[in-house]
Amino acid sequence: MNAPAALPDPEQFVHWLRTVAPYIHAFRGKTLVVAFPGELVMARRLNALVQDISLLKAMGMRLVVVFGARPQINEQLRLRGAEPRYDVSGMRITDPVALECAKEAAGELRMDIEAAFSQGLPNTPMAHSEIRVVSGNLVSARPVGIVDGVDYGHTGLVRKVDADTIRFALDGGAIVLISNLGFSATGEAFNLTMEDVAVRTAIALDADKLIFVTETPGVTDPDGRVLSEVSEADADRLLSAGALPADCAGYLRYALRACQGGVARAHLIPFGLDGSLLLELFQHDGVGTMVVEETLEALREAGPDDVGGILALIRPLEEDGTLVKRDRGLIEREVENFTVIEHDGVIFGCAALYPYPSDGIGEMACLAVNPQSQNLGDGERLLTRIEQRARAAGLRRLFVLTTRTMHWFLKRGFVQAGIEALPQERRNLYNWQRKSQILIKTL
């Protein structure tokens, strides 16, 4: 008899739920196109992915699912005693037999996916989901034709995506399911690539995110580490260099095309990692590669709209005594003193500068970095910006009061000082009960 599963620690669970809350708020009502190849189904990962997509749907996201069927088509060809044919770039040459196999494979996959979304057994992630899936002739296509003497037969390219009908279905609360088949005005069916359908759908919908759930881990550096974020310019350089594995380069090329077409974010994540879709969306650095127009992380001065994010960031540090408690009204009045680090619309770090011009000194206060992004250099970046702001204001020195992070500041050029080093105005407010260490740095 199996032992019962250990229950999660309540405090850790609550902390995790509060940590992901900003992402849930940020993504509610956003349109996501999630695309996956037939290899995901062959690897028996469909059910887990459907559960994760259903969870995103419950959080208020608008979802379009695009699926491919390459290995399933090849299996159908094998059963018929036929061989798959490809050109040098890997595009399928679809003769009449291959087209019939594509239809059969797409039909079976569609039924399997719809069945997976229809689950609702108690004590499973799909309980009470009641998800409705809409599919149909939403993609019109044209033939590739004859290129360099090669007749591609029924292989096609996307001509148009029926964005209005898809939006109508999304407005009605459904998930839209799109296969790798497209149809022409003459009633012919064409075999399309999943990637082309996904990119054209995301562009037509002006989607907020296109997510490829792939057999690749993402884009890696020479040491094999996954690059969590790649700009369009960097993606173009990587593709031009020709050093990426073929499958990774193929997905990156389509992700780049999506971003160039107006899609805000395009992601490459591995289906081999259970829950990769959730981990990519709800963790700071995710688990795959995100392609963006330019770097998402912004270091900037705070404004009134940032008050809530600052409060959410510093509240745990106030509760454990690391920071002095500040009420919302105080933050609202002093928000212009703050510098924040923002990543994809979520604030991950902050610090404030309080100048004492007559004394030529300023206080750096309320330095906080989200635990998920600590040890990544955000604290140093905030310190550097505060020092820049202090110099620009004509200040010659910077001081901090700390009870727990003295050594961090000592390593960055601060030295210990007595209370007499503080400006008189700040000296009068010194909290003798906290007994904060006073550290000063000459700029």
C-alpha cells in the first residue's frame, strides 16, 4: 500500500501563491497561443499539458491551441507501406497518400485533445473545469507549388486566419483548437506546418504571447545553459551564425517572425519538463527562452502606478523586521524617491533615495529584491542607479541604515560610522530600539 502524499508546508504554499499572484493579475484577459508538435503526444505529455492549459483558462486567459502531427503522419504512412518525403529544409512533400495520412492523423489528434479537455473526474486537476473547445475551418491556405523543380503537392502555406471567428469563440469562453490542416477556396485541403499556423494565428490575433512547447530545451549558450531571454537582434545574430541545432534554430526562426509581426512575447519551452508551461509563465526567469523586441527588464524611476508593486515587494521584509514598516500613504507621497526594476510588467526590486542637500548627503532606503531574483545582480544595479541619482543631485556621500545586510554594503564600498555622521534631521529620527548599523560611502 502506497504511503499518502506529504502535504505541502502551509506557509510555503501561501508564500508561493502570493508570489504568483502578480502574474495572474498581469495575464488575466491576455491572449495566448500555445503550440505543440506531435512529438509531445508521442511522449505521452498531452494530458499534463491539457491540465496546465485548463488552469490558465481558469485564471482568465484567452487560449488558442495549435497542434502538429508529423510523427503521426509518418506512422500512418508506415502502415500503408509508404515512405515520408521531405526537401532539404525538412518541409514535407505531400502527395495524395500523404494528404490522406495527414487528414487521418489530424482527426485522431483532434479527438484525443478534445477528449482530454472534456475530463472532469473528482480529485483531479480537471475537476469542475467544464471547458468547451471550438475548432473548424479557421485557416485558409494556398499551395507551396513547384519550387526549384520540386512539386510539393498538397503541402501548403497559411493564406489567412479567421481572426474574427476566433475572437468570437474566445469572447464566449471557449478554447480554440487549430490543426495543421488548411483549406482553399476551391475546397482542397493542404498540409501545413504547425509553426507556420501558430505564428500566423498569433500575428492575426495580435496575441500577447506565442508559446512553443517543444522537444528542445530552448536556446542555449556555448556552456549549455538556457538563455532565459533573447532580443530580436540577438535572435537574428544567433540564426545568422548557424551554430544552433537544427530543431532549435527552426523554432527560434518562427518565434522571431512572430515578434517581428507584432506578437509581444514568443517562448520556446521543453515538454520534457513536467509543468514547463506554468514554470515559464509564473517564475521570474522561467525554464525556456523568451524572444522579445528588446530586453524586458527595465531599471527606472517609480511612478504612482508602481505603489502597489512596491508594497507587495517590501511587505514580507517589513513583517520579518528587515525593513521599517511604511504605510501606503507614505509610499504614495514618496514614490518619486523610488527606483524600481521591472520585468515583464512585474516589479522585482526597489530602492529609495532621500536627499539632505544642505549636508551634501543622501540616504538609500528600502532596498528590496524579490527572493526569486536574488543573487542575479539586481541589488548592485539598484545601488548603482541610486548612486547616479545622488551624484546628479549634487550629493557627495550616501548612507544606509541596516540591521541584517551590513556585510553586503561593506563589500560595496561602505564603511561603518557613528550616529554623529548622520545629518541632524535624520539623527533626530534614529530608532534606538532597532539599533541599525550606520554605513556611509563617499561618491
